[in-house]
Amino acid sequence: MYYKTSLLILVLNVFFLLFVIGGFFGAIWVPTRKKDYKRIDALMDLRPGTILYDLGSGSADLLFYLSKKYNIKCVGIEISPILYLYSKIKSLFYKNVEIKLGSFLWHDLKSADIIYVFLLPRIYDKLKNKIKNNTKENIKIILAVWPFENIKPSKISADNKNMNYYFYYKRDLP
């Protein structure tokens, strides 16, 4: 009984850490739902040679899916050491997926053609600044759930019963 209780406490603490670490930096761990992958995929208009970055990639399941489907290079940046380790180990079986540890603010994004983001809006000012100063001119940005405030997206994948996804070009940002 003691071991079961200790194991339960350990598991609960690990999940708590997953949320706290990410939340501290602007993203709690809420994975992109698999049923939304096709909608996101349609917004991205992926082609051979595309380099996709997922900022706050979590378990990186979207990257594994898109990498396999399109044979494109995918890069995930994850700040939670536990989610990083999980996705890093899984990436060993996917030649086109690279997982990096840390905040997207610490990494170079200049090779990205598309950036996917499922972060809290409170980090958006830093995100916009990073995009303006550290990405290609024709980069595409897809935001999950929350759009940039006061910036009209080029496209929206809306679903009243599910999450919305907002598509921007760098030129859309003021």
C-alpha cells in the first residue's frame, strides 16, 4: 500500500511539474488534439523542403505526424525537461524531427518556413518581437486558440465546437 501511494504521489508531482514549468514560461501543457491535425495541415500548405518549427512542442506528436506524412524537417522547442526528454527519445525514430530544450527565445528561428504556436497570449509580445527580428521575411505563423490582439489573420480555421487556428504572415505583424 505504501508503494502504491508513493508512486501515485510521484506521478501527480510529475504532472504538476509539467504544468508549472511550462506555465511559468507562458505555456501550460495542453497537447494539440489529433482530430485537429488535418485542419492545421491545411493551413500550413506543406511542401517538400519545408522546415516547420513548433514553439512549445510538448510531446511533439504534431511534428511526428507531419514529418511522417510529408517527409519534411520538423523542429520542436520545448522548455519542460520531462516533455523534452520524452519527445527527444521518440525523435530518435524519426530522421526528420529535431527536438531542442529551452525557450524559443533562446533559439535561432531563421531556418523556419512555418512556425506553429500553442502558447498563452501573455507571451505574444515576446513572440512577435522574436518573429520580427529572427525569422525569414516570408515566414508563416499559425497560432492555436488565441489570435494576436488587434492583428487581422490572413486565414482562420474556425470550428465552433473546437479550437480555432489563426494563420499570419510576418508582414501582417506591425
